[in-house]
Amino acid sequence: MAPEEFEQGESGVPATVYVREIAAADVFEQVQPGNAIEIDGVTLEPDQQLYAIHDEDGRRVGLFADRDAAFAAARWHGAAPVSVH
């Protein structure tokens, strides 16, 4: 996530981003069901829940292990995060 991803509009209101819970397997579609995922020494189980940040166009711009980290990162980059289910 880069700060320029969340530029404020003309009104000065921070951009809205959406935080949603997703399964690790949904992120890594090439993984065989039941197999763990290892990236840079971090192991993710396919059924592990992650939190994705999406911009206003629905594009995923961040991925976090917990909801609080996702919200904190969005705010750090100048966005206004909201939960979606």
C-alpha cells in the first residue's frame, strides 16, 4: 500500500477503503486444497482468515493477518476504512 493510493477528493475527505475477511486459500488460488502456504517464512493455512483492504473500485491493495492491523494501515495511509461482509 502506498499513500498515493488514497488521495483525498476535492472536498478534503479521506478516500474510503473496505476491509473484508477472506480465507488465505482465496488469495492463493493456485494452492491445492488442504496444503499450507509459505511465503517469506510465514506459513498460512488455507482455512486461515485474513483481512484484505480494497479500494473504492474493489481492487485489493493490502492483506493483513488481523483486522486491527488492516484498519491501522489504512488510516496510516490516509484512508477511512469501513468493514464489509
